[in-house]
Amino acid sequence: MLRFDQVFFYYQKRQPVIDHISFSIEEGEFVAIVGANGCGKSTLAQLMDGLLLPRGGRVTYRGLDTANPAELAMIREQIGFVFQNPENQFITASVLDEIIFGLENIRVPREEMRARADQALRAVRMEGYEDAAPHQLSGGQKQKVAIAAVLAMRPRIIIFDEATSMLDPQGRKEMLSIMHELHRQGMTIIHITHHMEEALSALRLLLIHQGRLEYDGDPAAFFDTMAVADYELELPFAVRLHRTLAPQAQLSADWKEMLRSQWSMN
Ligand SMILES: Nc1ncnc2c1ncn2[C@@H]1O[C@H](COP(=O)(O)OP(=O)(O)OP(=O)(O)O)[C@@H](O)[C@H]1O
Ligand SMILES: [Mg+2]
């Protein structure tokens, strides 16, 4: 569905950031993208919805090409973004206006706007905050409103670019449970993160290293088989614990299920 075909990208010539990467992400996947600082994760994310265009190769979404301006608008409507810094996501004076603003941009009929906003706020458990001023919300609440604003536009994919990294553990847990809930409802989730616990909860993990796709597969198998320190990553706590308890064994299906269930709503 979302397809990278030999994608090549640099900001400065002779310094490729994305070096001929190919992969595709199907509808309904939950993919974590990990890698060292500056390895190109955000660049990759921006290539996905045409905020950046490949210098070589092609990025297509459902057959539409990001390099084709006529098709790019259609791609953009289907891919939502939530960024790292909750402070930078807002431009209006109330939570409701923030959501409406996004809907105006994609020309949603006025009479439909309120229903969409209400539904989106319910999905992130922020109903009742319509009139709140975004800048007075906590970091976690801001990120939930940012998700609601994206949801109201009814995308098929949401890309979270380190959207949990400025939150406290409780805020992160809540964000993750929302992501998993949206995934259960059929949304495609792409989660760029430095938190390996969160990466472990995904169904598929992509590792970017020196411009290449170094790993693409099951997250638990990644931590079982790869020397993660070589990529400036840490083992998730659960994996370290498991190794202490059962040094020879790989993570079993039971463990994987247990690890995933910790992010579901309670
Ligand atoms: N606008 C830009 N102009 C020039 N170089 C850039 C630009 N944006 C990013 N870079 C460089 O491209 C490389 C990849 O950056 P990118 O932001 O994609 O990495 P990242 O994996 O998202 O990093 P982080 O984990 O810190 O968010 C880095 O070396 C960065 O310095
Ligand atoms: Mg980044």
C-alpha cells in the first residue's frame, strides 16, 4: 500500500541520508521505526507523505506517486502526522477550533465538522475539553488533542514521529494505548521511537542504519537476535528481565502477548 522503491535522498550532495531503501507497509500494520539519532527516521517519515521528495526512486501510496503534484494532495489527505513537540502543534485558541481548522483545510462540509470533532475527541478520551485553551493543557493532553485533530481528518495512516518522547511515563502509556486502540480499529500506525519498550509493542520493526534498512521484521526477534548496542539502541527492560530469568530461551509467544497487552486500555 505504502511503497518505497529504491528511494534515495540527501540534503547535501555526497551525503546520502536514505540510500536506496525499499519496503512496503500494508493496510492495518503497526510498524515501529528505530535507529540512532540522526540516522534518517524523520527524513523517511517526511518522504512518506511527500513533505520531502526522493532524489532517486519512488514513493507511492495506493499507486499514487508523491512526486506527482496532482496525486500528492490525495496522498496527504490519507496520511496524518503527530510530531514530537506538543507546543508546536497548535495555532488556534481552543481545542475545538484546532480540530475545525484542520477540517476547513480539507473542505469538510460545515455541518459535518462538529460530529467529526466530537468523535475524534472521544477516541482520545478528551471529550469535555472542546473549549479548553491548548496551551493550558498538559503535555499528554496536548498530544491527545493533536491526535484528535488528525483523526478528525479520517486518514488511513498515522505517523507518530517521536510523539511520546516529551511525555512522562503515564502520558506515554496513554499515547501507546491510544495507538493500539486505533490499530485495533483498522488504522495503520507508524511509530518512530527511541523507547524500545514501545518498539517491542509493535507488530513489525524497521531499523535504519547508515542510510539502509538494516532490519525489517518481528520486534521480539530483533531484540533476541541483533546486537542492539551496535545501533546505539538499548534492550527493553522486559527483554533484559527475560534474559535474567531464562538466559537461553528466546522470548516466547506468551511473553510477546504479555508485553503487548501492557499497552492496552485498562
Ligand atoms: N533540513 C535539513 N538540512 C540538512 N540536513 C538535515 C536536515 N534535516 C536533517 N538533516 C540531517 O539528515 C540526517 C537525518 O536526519 P533525521 O532528522 O531524518 O534523523 P532522525 O533519525 O529523525 O534523528 P533523531 O533521532 O534525532 O530524530 C541527520 O544527519 C541530519 O543532521
Ligand atoms: Mg527525528
